[in-house]
Amino acid sequence: MIERSVVHSTFIIERLYPAAPSKVFFALSNADAKRRWFTDPDNPMPGRFQMDFRIGGKEVNAGGPKDGPIHVYTATYQDIVPDQRIVYSYDMLFGETRISVSLATIELFADGKGTRLVLTEQGAFLDGHDTSSSREHGTGVLLDLLGAFLNEKT
Amino acid sequence: MTEPSVTHATIVLERIYEASPARVFQALADPQARARWGTPSKNVDLVYDKADFRVGGLDISRCGPRGSLIYRVETRYIDIEPEQRIVSTELVCEGWNRLSVSLVTVELQPVGTSTRLVLTDQIAAFGGKDMIAGSQAGFSAALDNLAVELRHQPVDA
């Protein structure tokens, strides 16, 4: 049998955006908007993208390099409070291998005319395929892409 | 009114059971077994309205004091490695109120003829720190009950 291991960790990332919480929430919850900023900077060609933003609904984001394994992100929305909070679980597959399962909480707080976004990710990293620090870095990049999108619109 | 902010915690519980990993895994996988050992005490009932133990499967259960099963739990199975690991999410609701979501990892490791079980509950609680203490107490009591279940239930031939 394969030797199994799990590393559990939690990281918290904060960003300040120059847009009201309702606009940030829109970018996070509207499929057309999200498709525009939620991309993998290393593989910008979009693969499969589907999003059903409701409690119990799923989001799938698949892609990858031309000659490599498909990376699939599959999320389930667990809790939604409009303009305030989104809680979702997600796993990552590299080809056939599940590399991690995570629980993410996004909280939006009004900050003057802008929004402070706090993302808390509690992750289970499976069998040494990926690390928390690598995931934290990648997640920070995604939040920067969200910021660039919101800056365009403001 | 602004929703109170979310409280996060990681709870780790460990037990050694005098049973093989296969036997322990069976008790984790079988909803009939879980209905027996999954409650924190004899005065609390656990009923499965839906049970589907497989990757991508969903269990829906209700628990609470006998006659008042006020808590509804949605368990989604994300990763299952037979006899080794189960990773699931648990959403706990009371009526319309969602109280918490947990990412639950159960790892089984052979130790001689026994099994070490490590349960890690990464919880996001909406209702405040009480939910975290409650989750810890609930899981801890259930894991104690699992030892009783493993001692008393006959092993399938």
C-alpha cells in the first residue's frame, strides 16, 4: 500500500480593494466576472469553467499546459452571506491524483470607500504533492488578479 | 446588521484501537455503525436521512436530544483511501442557521495489530467559539464510543 501522509495548515491573506463590498462580492460570485480574473498566470488558456453560485452549488475550473496533466479545481459553496461572506471547500486534482482538500473563508469588510478582504484557508495537503507555502503564494497571486480586475472597473 | 466574523480553529484528536485498520475503516464507512457510535452520549440520537459513502457522495443526518433532532449535518466525501484515509466536509445547521463548516481528515495507521486513528477537524465557526468547543467534545465522545463499538460488534467472517 502507498504510504500516506497529510499536512494540515492554515494561512490568512488580506487585501485592500478600492471598491465597495458589493462590487467585490459581485466579482467573486458572478460567473462572467469571475471568468475574467480567476486564471492561472502560468496557463492563461482557459479550459473548462463552470460556476453555480448557491449553497451546495459547485464551481469547476480546469486547465493545464498543452503536454501536461490537467489541473482541476472543484469547489462546493458551503455558506454565502451576500456582500459579507463566502465559505467554500475545494480540492485540487493533478491528472488522477488528488493533491489537497481545503476549506476557504472569504470575509468582506467595508473600509472607507473600499473593502478589506480577509481570506482564511485551512488546508489538508495530501501525500507530499504540494505545500501550504506554495498554495499561499498562488492564492496571493489570484487575489492580486482580483485587485487588478477591480482597479480596471473603478 | 453585520454578521459576526468567523472563528477558525484546528482540533486534533488521537486514539489507538485494538482492531485492524480494515475493521476500523469498516466502522467509519458503514452508516448503520456510525448511527450507533457517532453520537456523544446515549441521550443523543443520530439518524441518517441519506447515506452515500463514496468520493463525491453526500450524507444527510440529523442529531440532537432524543425527540428533538435539531441539528442537521451535510457530510460530503472528498477523498477516500480505503483503510487509510477519509477527508470530508461537514456543514452543521440548526433550522435555517448554518453554524459551522469543518474539513475533517481521518487517518488510520497500523500499529502492530492495532490502529492509530488521528482525526483533524479544521473548523470555521459562524456561531462563535461555543461551536468549536462543541465540535471538539462531540468528536471526542464519538471516538470513545467507537472503541466500545469495535469491542462489541462481531467481525465479519
